[in-house]
Amino acid sequence: MPPHTQPPPKPTNKTPNNKHAPALTFALAGNANVGKSVIFNQLTGSSQIIGNWPGKTIDRAEGTLNFEGHNIKIIDLPGIYSFSTFSMEEIVSRDYIALEKPHAVINVVDASVLERNLFFTLQLIEMHAPLVLCLNQVDVAKNKGMLIDKDKLQTALGIPVILATAIRGEGIYDVVREAVKVATHKQNPPTLKYRQPIEEKINQLQQLITKENLDLQYPPRWLAIKLLEGDSEITPLIANKSPPIVETSKQIAAELEHNCQEPCFSLIASERYALANQITATALQQSERTNTLSDKLEWLTTHKIWGYLTAIGVIAGLLLWTFFIGNTLSGIITNVLNFIYPVDPTLTTELPLLTILLNGLWGGFSAGLTLIIPFVIPFYLLLAFIEDSGILTRVAFMMDSAMHKMGLHGKALIPIILGYGCNVPAIQACKIMETRRERLLAAFAITFAPCSARTLILFGMVGLFVGIQWALLLYVIDIAVIFALGRIAMKAVPGKSTGLIMELSNFKLPSLKVVLKQTWTRTKSIIYVVFPIYLVGSTLIQAAYALNILSPLSEALAPLTVWWLGLPAFAGVLLILGTIRKEFVLIGAVAILSTTNLLVGFTPVQLVILALVAMLYLPCVSTIAILGKEFGWKAAAIISVANIGAALIIGGIAFRLISLFVPV
């Protein structure tokens, strides 16, 4: 079998036969959406471990592979575009390669946008990383009329180059084999030269750094380039070792800026782009091509008018799909569970305590199944589909200008959309944002997004008993609240917003394997976090009611619930229950009234107000827990107070406004 058609190596945890073969560590590095995750999955299979980098909230994906007698650890670095210090992902990747020194770095590059991707490759070469270039998606490049001469590219870069189509497993075997060679046969790293005026200044600084022997693990040439760029982390690091070198670098940078009439960091970037362009021109041949379906979709989804309509259609379609499919599945699952073990929804003090607790456990289990399975899985299934197809990044791109009004950029729309399924994984997904400030602002907005549980309240209370138009109006109000409070939070949280840097990957037919794997990964995190809370919470509520603990709390809340919000006195109990999980507001109302006809205990106006407050006030305990874990308990407390305050203020005002036109 020819080498390029070798099947991808199979991941295994077995000990290698060759006891003398060294254990190796390979890092996967590259831009976002170049196929790194596909290659990582091909190599590691089920041996993956997902955690956080030490001291960071950035995901760390790690797996193992046994290849020709070598035990290999695979580290999937975050997708980045440079080694600047603008984001935590860039710092994590840079420090891992420079300080941890993996035996080989597999730089995954999208062959269809070779020149743009080589900008990062050149920085890896500057860092003297032991490199193998994996030129992925060569099939896409070929469809675009691009023919890449591997040998010329290899000669120009001075590193091994392997052609691959990772989604089909082609070239993966060769990539690993070449990485093993690089790891076990040390060679002098290549050095790519820039224009003479720039190169002279780099060499001048490099000699000073080498002479001083700063005892830093970064290569001297790379340090010299970073000094000229004015890197905000490297410059202070060198200043602590040798202030004169930093002063000299500032003088050299000022001289370059004066001669070239351009900031020095921009000069260095221009040199990299020029070199990337030169190398690409040498290795790439472009033939004529006709407009493909992908090109037409690109035009449609980024058009100044049709693009916005497409973005709105995608978001609306995702929510409608979730609601209608979820409603159908929820009904089926509920009927099955009621047939297995029917639970009386009425809260009671008359049954034995053990029976009450068992009733609570089964009720929590039933609620988990009827919420997660029917609503969350369809949502994440369709989300993974549009994500893998490339549509979601276009939606984020089109919404960029609107998101900037909240101190965010278009990428924040992705976790916010996730929030309509469940706030917990959505807040975890805020890690895609570049700075802590942006992650915090996005998480704050997510806490107001009506998750599937709050959607149940909107449609189960308002849509069913008052009218679907009122339920949709509450959705519109919620979007307005997210935008308005986002603007306030942007002013309150110090810092500046970053621009949108996002790879618009090619449109493609989604892979069923990738879609199912992504759906399960996201759903699994909810099951592990939320299900135990459902079980414990439901049991505690049953016990608290049986022991007459909730009624005094309800009476204490009466000034707020009765006078300010215009709700029945027992609504305080419902709001307390909703802190465990939001659908308890609906379940508790049915239990207290002993009927599914909520108009027995509420007027239509009261149902609208209760649903509005339940939609906005304190997120469930799972959301608070994940906020505390990701941002600290102080931030979680502030966000929770903001939620409660907004819900009470808006709810009270809404009650008085609606009462002017509709009888209470």
C-alpha cells in the first residue's frame, strides 16, 4: 500500500513492544477551522482527556497514541492566528511550545487559504519549533483550481510537508511518521530571512541577547523580533534581566519607524505577509475556476441585506426546530414515564416522608428526561449541523456590528445562541472570547437568554393560557433587555473591546460523525452537571413543602410578589422553586393549584408577569455554579443580583403598564 493511502494510526493505551522507544509529545498547532480537531480525533479516539490548562480557563485537549513502538501524547493547542498577547489562547499556545518544548509540532494548514495560514507557520519557524507542516484540505484546494507543489513548498520553508485530507483519514499516517522522524532525529532549525534593513536590526538585537545570556528558554532571534514588535509580555520579561537591551530595542524600533514611516509591529507583520506571499507564489499554481455552490452561499450569507435575513432565519429556525421537535418528544417521553410510574404532581404533607422523598426523586428524574432529551438534544444536533457546515460563522460575522454595541463582537453570538438551549454549556463556551472582560460580558448576557426550561414557562403559561402572541412578545422584550443591560454592563466593566478575528471556513456538507460527537459532548456536560441537581432539588422541594418551610418564605416575599408585581401570595413559593430549576415555576403552580388549568389561580395578566419575571430573574443554581467556577463567586454574586434587580424592576413596571390597558 503506498504511503499516502495508509490508514490513519489507531489510538491505543497499550504499552509499546519496544521498551527502549522513547515516549514522545506532539502538539497540534494552527489557525481555527483548519481541521486540527479532526486530526486530533483521528489520532486519539476515545483516549481523549478534556480539562483546563493550569491556572487558565482555556480548554486543554490531550490524548494518547501508540505508533510503531512509540507511546505518543497528543496535545491539541487552541486555534490561533499569531503569537501576540491579545488573547489567553495565544499565550497558552506560545508558552507551551517555547517552554514545554514538545518533541514535534504538527502545524495544520488549510491548503485552500495557504498564504493566510503561512503567516502563523512563519512565526513557528521563528520560534525554532521542531515542525511538520500538515497541508490539510487539499481536496478543497483542488476543487478551487489550486495545485500545490509539495517539494517546492518544502524547500522554501525548510521543513517537511505532508499533503492530507483529514476528514477521510488521508495523509494522517504520513504526518505522524514524519513527526516521529523530526522528534527522534534532531536537525538545525531553518531560518527565513526578511528584507535587509529589517534583518540587520534583528541580527543586531539577537547578538546582544546571545551575548547577555539572559537564561530565557525562548530562542534569541524570536526574542529579538518580539522586542521590535513591542510585545507586552516579553518586553517586561527581558527588562527584568537586562534593561539596556530593552532600551536598545526601543531605539532600533524608533529608527526603523522613522525610516519606513510605519509602526514597527506593523513592519514585522508586513514582512511575514510578504514572505508568505512569495513562498505561496513559488509553490502554488491557480487555474481558472467557475463559481461553485459554496461561492454562491458565501455571497448570500455575507450580503449587506440578504446576509442579515439569512442570519435571522438561521437563529429563528434553530429556535422553532427546538420548540416543535422538543414539544413532540417531551409529550412522548412524559406519557411513557407516567405509564411506568405515574407521579401525583400535588405537593402534600399527608404522605409518609419516605414516600414524599421517593416521589421527589422520581419527579426530578422524570423532569430531567423530559427536558434534556426532547429540547437540548435537538437544539445541539441542529447547532452542530449548522456549525460544521460553516453557516454559523457567517451568522456571527453578520451580527458583529450589533454585538459591538454591547462591548462584544460577532463571535459572542455563538455562546449566546447556545444559551437558548441551556445556560450552563453556553457560559462554558464563552472561552472562545479573547479576553476575560468579553467572556464576562457574554456570560452576563447569556444569563438573560431564555433557556429551554424558561421556554417551557413562556409557552406553558403564556402561550397556552393567554395567547402565542404574548409569548412571542416576551421573547422580543427579552432580546431588548439583553441589549440594554449589555450596554450598561459594557460601561460598568472597565476595558476595551477587541475586533472580530474569525476564520470563515469553507461551506461543506456536515459530517454525521462530527455532528453526533459534538452533540453528545455538549449534552453529556449538561447531564453530568444538571441531572444530579434535578434529583436533589426536586427531593428537597418535596421535603421543604412537607415540613412547611416554604410558606413562611412566601409570606416574607408578599410585599414584592403581591404589591409590586401584582401576583398571588403563593407566587413567592414558585419563584423560590425556580432557583433550583426554572420549570419548577410551572410544575409548582400545577402542584399548588392541583390542576393543569392555571387560570384557576391566575389572571391572564398575572401569568404574563410571572413568566416575564421567571424569564429574567436569578438563573438556576447550575448556572450560578458554573459562573462561580469560571469567573469567581464575586462575579457570580454580582450577576445574580443584577438578574434579580432587573427582573423585579421590569416586572413591576410591566404590571403597571399592562394594567392600564388590560383588566387585572
